Amino acid sequence: MDTRSILYSLNDYKPPISKAKMTQITKAAIKAIKFYKHVVQSVEKFIQKCKPEYKVPGLYVIDSIVRQSRHQFGQEKDVFAPRFSNNIISTFQNLYRCPGDDKVWYYFIK
């Protein structure tokens, strides 16, 4: 299974996302490091298009990938953090683009 398929399989689960699922996504992303630009684009697009209840787990995916990459390759050789940072503003803007009752911030204060 490729990273994109694993990522979009999140839609098959009810939040919160399990640690095992998060680990599976992270491992697939690290394994596909040669295609890191595609991995980052897939995660950003997932956050943009997913249902509101999956947007925060999408941020957890970013966090998990970046942490593992920095742990495994070191901060100076990490390719994911700089790539995610290129579009971080638009990624956060996509977090807030939901219908009125489904605003993401609601899930933070629940």
C-alpha cells in the first residue's frame, strides 16, 4: 500500500485515530522518502479535502512524520519539515475552512 492510500484510509475509522494507524502512516512516509514531495502534497491535500473531524488528525500526521524523520535522519538531513513549512499557512487556513457548525476549533475545546 502506498502512503496516499494509507492516509486516505483514515476516513474508514472514527476519530480518534489509533497509535497503530498513525505509526503505519508514518512508516510508509519515511519509507517513501525519495518521494517526500509527493508525501507532503498528499498530506496537505488530505487536510484540505477531508471531513472536519479528520483535520486535526491530519495535523498529527504531519507532526508524527516530521518527528520520526528528525529522529531517524537528524535535523540537518530532515527533508519533511522544510517541505511542510512551505505551505504551513495555507494548511492552517484549510483547517478553518469548514461549514459553521463544523469549525475545527470546536474539536480543540471539546
